[in-house]
Amino acid sequence: MAKVILGDRVSSYKVLAVCALLFLNAGAAFSADKLIALTFDDGPRPYVLFGTKDHAGPSLLNVLDDNGVKATFFVVGWRLTPKTWGERRHEENVGITCIDAAEQLVRRGHELEDHTYSHIELRGAERKRGEQWVIGDVNRGAEAIKAVTGTQPHYLRPPDWIISDDARRDLERQGYHLLTISQQNPIALRDVNSLDYLWTRASLEYPKTSLLDGVLQQVQQREKRGVYTHILAFHELSTTVKVMPELIANLKARGYRFVTLSQYMQLVGARP
């Protein structure tokens, strides 16, 4: 009789162990199932990150902090030079240099990645100056980032995603992972182009829909194809900051979790 009871107990323990294992695996799968990597190009722009006296509304860093979101910033190398605070004709000096802004980003847990040094369209630059100039501009941008973070950036987003195949291959040999919108890549590893620059005052192609709706429509289209992991590409623009609180809240309500780009790549399975 005791043997029977003992056997029943062992079987029960096995069942419980299997159930626990299945539960843990299901939790891990769910945690990696719906992911957003929020990224911003063309900075650091202190007036966007910290706000201005004349600009009503929250700053980008406050929005991210208030929502517990860590983002990835593809920064331009020339901005990370001493006493630089931005483009004098278009940006307001808020008393914070771009280097100070970059250091703040790192301290707050955000990531810095490479958007080249000069922010010039690379394929056209290669035709005029040669491939070695392109490679050098990317590496120069990486060096500027490393001077702030202490680590070599792994990811490169070419301006407008434009780069020659030869330069792409050579940069990949150096260890860079290039972000792309190319359909040759798996859809989960393609950037979602927010087109947020079209909603600025300077744009001549002001869309009929809102920026928020435009981004959510792209996410929904990808969901219809069974894709629930997205790299969202924005720019450091005041008009973009305005939609961030509602966009983040909407995506969280849909079950999405926000991660940095390096976390995203590890979870999706594309390590640099």
C-alpha cells in the first residue's frame, strides 16, 4: 500500500514539475512575443531631449522616463564635438551641449548607436569620394560615440537607409549590423519608417492622417502578417515628441513591451 501511495506522490510531483516548466516556458515566450524597439535618429538635439522655455509640453527624455521606456538613439558624430549644441539656423540653444545630452542619455539607460559622422547620403558620397571615405565617416562617427560611452557601437543606420552593397559588406566585415528597410531582410528585422519628418512645418507633403495613426497602421499591417516585433524609426523632432505619450500608451495597451535595440536583437535572434 505504501509503495502505491509513494508512486502516486512521485507521479504527482512529476506532473507538477512538467506544468511548472511549461508555465515558465510560456512566460518566456510571451515576454519576447510582442516587442518594440523605439529608436530616434539625427541627434543628440538638446532642445528636443530637454525641451525649451518657449515650447509647451514635455521633453522627449521626460516622456521616456515617465513611461519607463529605454530607447536607442542613432546619433550623428559631428554633434559630439566640444561646445556643439546643434545647427544654429534651426535649433535653439538651451544651454546644454550635445555631448552633455549624450552623456545624460547613457546615464538614464538609453543606447547610442551610429548614424555616421557627417550625416551625408552614403551612396552619393561614395560616387564622389570613394568607398574608403564612406567607411571612414562611419568609423569616425563610431569613435565619437565611443568617446562618450566607452564602448564600440554595434549598429549602424545609414542616412535614409541608402548605402552601396560593397560598402555594406565591408562594414559588416568590420562587425557592424546595418539597419535596413530592404525587403531582402526578414520583416522582423526591417525598420518601420515612421515618416515623422512629413509632419513638421517644413514639410511640403503634409499627410492627411495623423502621425500616431500612420505608425499604428503600419504596426497593424505587420501584425496581419503574423509579426509582433517592430523596430520603430523616428527622428528627434518636437512634433514627434508630442505623439509619444499616446503612442507608448497605445502600444502598451496592445501588450507590447519596450526594449533597447540590443535587447531586441538578442530576443529576436540577430546578434551583432
